[in-house]
Amino acid sequence: MRMANIIVLHQYPAMAERLIRTLYHRQFDFYVHLDKKVDITPFSNLARLPNTFPVQERKTVHWAGFSQLEAIGASLRAIFSSGRSYDYVNLLSGQDYPIKPAGYIYDFLNAYVNHSFLSSETPPTAWWNDAHQRYTRYHLIDYGFRGKHRLENLLSNLLPEREFPLPYQLYGGPAAAYWTLSGEAAFYLSHFLSEKKYYSFFKHTWAPDEFLVNTIVMNSPFSHMVINDNYRHIDRTNGGSHPRVLTMADLDCLQHSSRLFARKFDPNIDNQIQNQIDETILYSKNRV
């Protein structure tokens, strides 16, 4: 079994290096996409790490924009043009961290080859009651001109409500943006994201990374091999648009978690939690 890890980055180069070194396994490769608007110099050392490949087709990424998926699409193209064969493609951000050793993650996924791990829910749910506006209204997240929010409201109020352009059951959710896909499902996703047929529609949605990938995969020939769990520890109890930053107060929960990865971490808020994950979980002599 071999896995390609996509890591999408825009800050914290030392943290990204730590993630790669901690997750290193001879059967894991790392494809690093750095936001195009970020200076590459502080991140140049990442290319020297074992099994690590910078994604050359860099995209300018805006939070909650379709550009998030454009960066993922560019990373998938880098993976599938590499000449290497992968059983899994795993999506991470630079603020993720494993909470199981790399060998454990390898063994876990090796037992489920050909499966994919996604967290989804279908409407109607409390999340979807708000989320449907992500595609029924016009959103101009990836545009930089002044007055774009006023134009968004004008378009959405004057024009007919937008309809999802495919006859698909919708899937998504607050934990849907990060996933581990089988190689075949990831190739299918890559092909879909490279098509321009629906580009104009999806370009004007809000946070499509939380519903579009799941909807594509769950309406694909690979849906029967999906396990509805992305094996990420993500705390959404703050109720906002961002997951809560994990701190030392979360250590006990992480120690007893069955998840493979956790997000998110921020050294400016807590610079000790990852050290304690290393000491008590990843490299603990008492680990069973």
C-alpha cells in the first residue's frame, strides 16, 4: 500500500516540516501546495525532505472560495502525472497533525485498501438548512474588486435562485473538507475537477470544499466503498465557521481518540500541545 498526502499550506513552514517528519513512512509521499500569494522562500526547505514534492501548479487560494478546490485539483494532477501508483490520496492542511504513529496509520489503511473515508450528511439536517445557500446564492469569494459583497447580494436578490447543476443527491457537512480517498476515487475526482463544464457554477459558491468532493464521490461508481468517517478529530463546539484550535486542554481527549489525525493546531495559541502528543501518544514507551 502506498499513499499520497496532499498538504495545502499558506503559513507556518516549521509546522509543515514537523508534520511531514512526524508522518514520514517509506510508503507515504507528500505533495505540498503552497498558496501562490505566499512567498515561497521560507518554505523552500520542504522540498529537501524525503518523499516530498512541491506542487508546481500553484493556485491563489482564498478561504471559503472555489480556489480551495482548485489547489486540491492541481495537487491531484501532480500526483497522477508523477508516474507513481497510489492506493490512497489523503488531504491534510499544514495545521493538521497525526494522533496515531505513521506505522499504525499504514496498517489501518492497508486493512481497508480500495475504501475511501469521508464524513457526510445529506439534507435535511441543521447543517444543510444553512449550507444550501452556499450554492443557491451568488458568491464572489475569489474576486478582489471593491464592492463584491454588494454585488453578491444584488445578483442573489434579483436573479432566480441557483439550482445545483447535476442530478445528484447532495452530501457534505462540517467535517467534510478533509478526507482519505482510494486511488481510483481520487482519480475520478481529479478528472471531474479538471472539467470546465460546471466551472462557472462552482466558482461562485461558498466553501464548496465542504460539500462538492463528497457529493462527487458519493454519486460515483466508488460510493459503495465509502466509509462515512474521515478519522479526523475536529472540534466544532464553538459553533463558528472555523474549528476550534486544539490546546493542552484537549490532550486527554486526543490520547483516547480512535481518530488518525487532528486539526487544527496553532503555535501562536498553544506551542506545547504537539510536543505532548509526541511524548504521550506517538512516541510513548507505554503505548499499546
